[in-house]
Amino acid sequence: MSISSLSATIPTTKPFSSSPALTPSSSFLLRLPIKRFSSLSLNASSSKPPLISASMEAGIGVMGTKLGMMSYFDASGAVIPVTVVGFREGNIVTQVKTEATDGYDAVQVGYRRVRDRKLTKPEMGHLEKSGIIPLRHLQEFRLQSVEGFEPNQRLVVEELFKEGDLVDVSGTTIGKGFQGGIKRHNFKRGLMTHGSKSHRQLGSIGAGTTPGRVYKGKKMPGRMGGTKTKIRKLQVMKIDNDLNVVMIKGAVPGKPGNLLRITPQKLWGKIYRRISSTV
């Protein structure tokens, strides 16, 4: 009996799990093509609550410019290294996306005003639709609910964050070009004396006969830096309204002048799972 004739005997009106003749132990199912076997639907209901998408933020955030690092003295006199983040003109809601119009709920925010000739005509048309000034950077913050947000609404930093809050800061790291294994992956170097001819070389990257290839993901020399990175659970030490800056404890990605994205801390693990199950 051919495979095509066997596949024709599979009922299409009943689900796979309800038919006693169609079980994973059936010998003829093992001879079916993989694509045909994977197309059979298993109606198994999961009792676990659905989790919120990992791309969803814990709340609306803002964009800022990294100005540099300094020492901050708290009330007890302790010295704390902080990163100073400044805010130019911007952080204006440029678009509100909803489930009905775009398939998901998100708030698009613009930052850093520029001249009209710095933007393309489609970009200018997108902003002029809501009567918004020309802005260089546009980013989306995907939220559970977009109620209370409207286009051309200005986001104020001191209203979104308070001193002592924990935030997640993301940005582009400093590009370091092509680097070796010692600088890129903190490998140890070889002997520098006694006839050693392997000082900073990578060394062996695998056996010859077995497996006879290099495993994927092997740590080797290559481009280092220049990638998007997020630092989590950084504390806001001080918000200066006069200077329009925020001091965040610790280091953040990038060099002075880079664009930063600051959002409320996203909870992970059991806490995040418990919160998402109650929504």
C-alpha cells in the first residue's frame, strides 16, 4: 500500500486526539511525511495563564541623551557613581496605536527637535498629520493599555519617574571594531617565555575527526561593541528640574551624546508571571 493511499484514509472531520485508530504508536503514521504528520492538529488545552509578550514594557518611558558620568554624594556622605542623562526638546506622543487600528496597543514617542530639511517628506507628513514639530527619533512603547494618551501630548520626566525608582536603560554600546578572544571574551593568554609561540592566539577550536567541524556559537575573534544593550534595575538617584537632567546610579550603554531609552523596571520570574496572570 502506498503512502498516498494511507494518508487518504485519515479522517478530516474528527480531530487527531479523538480517533482511536490514529495514535502516535500506529506504524503507518511513522511512514508518513513529516510535513503531513505535523499538520495534524492536537486539541490540547493548556491550564497555564497566557503570559504577556516579552516586548511589552512595564510602562511608558522617555528618551534622553547621555551626558557623561560624575560622583554623587547622598545624604549620608557616601560617594555614588552616576550617569547624567539630559533631555532635549521632545518626548512628545506622535501616534497612539490600538488593537483595532494596528493590531496591538502602543504609544509612539518622538525626541530631539531638528530642522525640517533634516527629515524626509514621509517623515514630515507623518508628524504634520498631528501638528507635531519635526523630531529626529521615533520609538514605540508597547503597553497593556493606551488610555490617557493622545497625539501631541508632552511627557514630563518628573511625572513619570521619582527619585529612588528602578529603571531599565537601553542604548547602543561603544563600537570597538574587530577584537581578539582576550579582549572580546576575556580569554587567558599563553606563556610569554620558554619558547611559547602562542601568546594571544585563540588556540584550538575543536577536534579534527570528531566532530570534524566547528560548533556554532564558538567564542572567536570578531566585531565587538556597537550593539543594542539594556541594563536593568538601575536606580534613579536625583532628578534636577532646573538643569533638566536625571542622575542614574551606575553605568549605561554608549558614549556621551548617545541616545538612551529609559523605561520603568520590568519584573521577571515569578513576580512577573503572577502579575501577568491577574491582568
